[in-house]
Amino acid sequence: RLATNSFTAQERQTIYTSEASSNEHTLELLRTLARLELRSTEDISIYLQNIYDQTVSSDILLVSAYLSEPILEFARQKMEEGFHVRILVVGFVAAADLPGEEVDVVCLYDYFTRLAKGDQAARERRTAETPEGPPVSEPVVRSA
């Protein structure tokens, strides 16, 4: 099931799909995600209140560009009811604003920043190991 407070150019209303598990349904969810506008239909706190009782899947993944108290409160309440909730934040979140261990928050901005820094450090190590000539190229993975 996909619930979003965004909309597509074809439908300027909140999207709340049916629940299913077929390949066709998954493909339709991906198509919908690709068409989403980067705007919201209503304030996130109002939106989460409106969908609260309808959100009954055992696993809830809440994707947001930011982290806010209404998002954290929604997650905490659902977790108290026995649901597994993960919040995936695609924007930056200051370490001081992270809720700690009680709520599962993954910050993609932080993840990819660390990954890029680690990648750069690996390149610098390889360059240092080959002082003469160009740096060692990345290994090429070939499938059989």
C-alpha cells in the first residue's frame, strides 16, 4: 500500500492505494512514485492524523524529506500499538534532532555523505600505494 500527501499531475489529490502483493501492483506503485510532484496536499500533521486509523500494516515505512515532531509522534504511537515503523529521511537531519534509539530513523543524506567520504578515502589510499603513474583503476566485475 502506498499513502502519500503528494499528488501527480493527473490527479491533484492525496494518494492512498489498495493493499496487494502482485508484481503488477508493485510496478504500478513504482509508476506512481515516479509521477509524484514534489509538493504536498496538506500539512504533514493533518495528513498523518487523517490516515492514522487506516494505517494498519505490520511494517510501516514513512519516507520524508525532513524529520518533524508530528512524524516522530505518529511513529511512536504506531510502535506502541505493536507496529514496526521505520522513518526514512532523504534530507539532512542534525544529530541533535535525531530521536535516539526509541524510533528507527535512517537518514539517507548522512548515509550517502559517509559513503562518498569513504569512497574518497579508498581512492586516496590506492593513489598513495602507487606513487608512480596513474592511480590503480577500480576492479571490473564480470558476470559469467
